[in-house]
Amino acid sequence: MRTVVSQPENGLYRLNYPLDINAPTGLWHVRANTGDNLLRSWDFHVEDFMPERMALNLTAQKTPLAPADEVKFSVVGYYLYGAPANGNTLQGQLFLRPLRDAVAALPGFQFGNIAEENLSRSLDEVQLTLDKGGRGEVSAASQWQEAHSPLQVILQASLLESGGRPVTRRVEQAIWPADTLPGIRPQFAAKAVYDYRTDTTVNQPIVDEDSKRRIRYCLRQRAGREKKRCPVYRCGSSASVATITGTGRKSEGWQSQFDQKDLVEGEQTLDLNADETGKVSFPVEWGAYRLEVKAPNETVSSVRFWAGYSWQDNSDGSGAARPDRVTLKTG
């Protein structure tokens, strides 16, 4: 461990730390204290330089698949001097993730039901030996047939070489629950604290699998309030509310729990033509909200937002006073 004290230059701190040729490889840590007694840390790796000697191409289908379809990825590996990577091993992992930004041509629009659960999980591990042409295929049967939101299956794989550096690449395959999807783009920042007495405004399009807007659709908008009531603070298996009994488990530290109830605040209907984006607004009060939009094909997209001031705003990385850190001044 080495400690260095430096002075700011034009309000910025800079550290030059030359590494010795015999410096140990692995994960290194940098911790900085700018005088507010809050440690900030960064990690970086120190490794022996090994240039890549192979190329790896992972390819998915360009158009989204249906939830019941099998996902297939094409694999091509070859050495940089041209020879195929025949007999080399491909190792990797498949992941399932929600695809909220399902249409790259519409930045800021979100697709899918944000309240839908179990959309992020790890799938099968991959181990494959490439054929004589340096080719292979990774396939996965559908484990997400019941999903009603756009998803992506991610393949992250490494092509191995004895005595060389693995080549790691990733590719995504989009999965859409329907041919057309409604999208939502809030007209306010995701974490902004805005005047909750004003209306919230959102834009909405309908797009198809080629990211093109469809002709005339009728959307039903619904603004629902997610009311969280009766907060319960737990310390391990003990609760600060007398009606909650312990489970006998080991202490897991302080926890907070709550009951949530959805309340429908209002509904609107919107007609859209080709190449048209609609705009809607709902009056809100202080608290948590979820805006849902449902297309005629029953596909739902939704976003969550918080209206008004949040009790965590003052302490979110600002260095404000905390309950476990009290400064006393004697005189």
C-alpha cells in the first residue's frame, strides 16, 4: 500500500503512478479522499500484454424473434493470418435481459412492461469445438415463452488458444412478444425532482419489427399510482412494528418493507397515424406512479416515475449527515 498527497490543479486532482516491470499482476485498487472523509475507490487490472492472434465473429438474426422461437447464433473463428480456428474451443454464457430500448431509431423511448418480473436471469453455459472451417453454432431453446415484454438473449463467449490470449466478444438477439409494440418517452428526466402540481407529459409511437411506425392505432393510456403504505423497518428478524413477528433467522441487518397497492388515477385514448407520435399528459400529486399504454394487440409498455421530493435526495452521494455519523463539538 502506498499513500500519496497531491494538490489540485485548476480544481482537478491527478495522480501519475509508474508501475515497476516486476509489479504484481491482478486487480489493483485506488482510494481517494478529497477532504470530506468519504472514500472513493476505482479498480483496474494489471496484466501481462498478450496481443490477440485470432478473430471471433458472433452473428445473430437481424429481425426480432417470437418468444417461442429457438435462438441461434453463428460462430466464425480464424487466425489473423487467415487460417481457420479449427478445433479451437469456444466457452461462454447465455443471459436473458429486458430490452427496454427495443428500437435504436427512437432514442429515449422505452418498450415493455416494467412491472413484469423474472426477465433478467442467467441461462445455459456454452462450450463448443469449432469445425474444420472454424465455424460453429450456439442454440438455445426458448425458456421465455410466457414473456409479454421485449427481451434480448445475450451470448458472451471467448475463443481459446493454447498459449495465447482468449478473444472475447458478445452479441444480442432481440425477442419481441408481438409484431408491433407501443413505446413511451417521458418528457422529464428520470431522476428529476419536478413540481408535482404540474402535468406529466409523454410521447408515444407504435413500431413494427422493422422499426417502422404503423398506420393508425388506438392506444389506451392509464396512469396508476403505486401507493406504498405501512413501512416496516426490520433489524434481522425483529421488526419495529409490534404486529410483525420474528422468523428466528439470523440477523441480516436493518431492512425496510412495505405493502404496495395500485390505484388507477386516470385513462385516456389516443389515435395515431403513420409516422405520427402522440403526446399525453396526466396531473399528478406527490408519490410513486406508473404510466401504462396498451395497444389493440394487448401489448403493454409502462414506465415508473416519482413526483415531487424524495426523502433520499439530500443523502444521495452528497455527503450529507447520516444517522450513523454524528459530529460533536465541545467547547
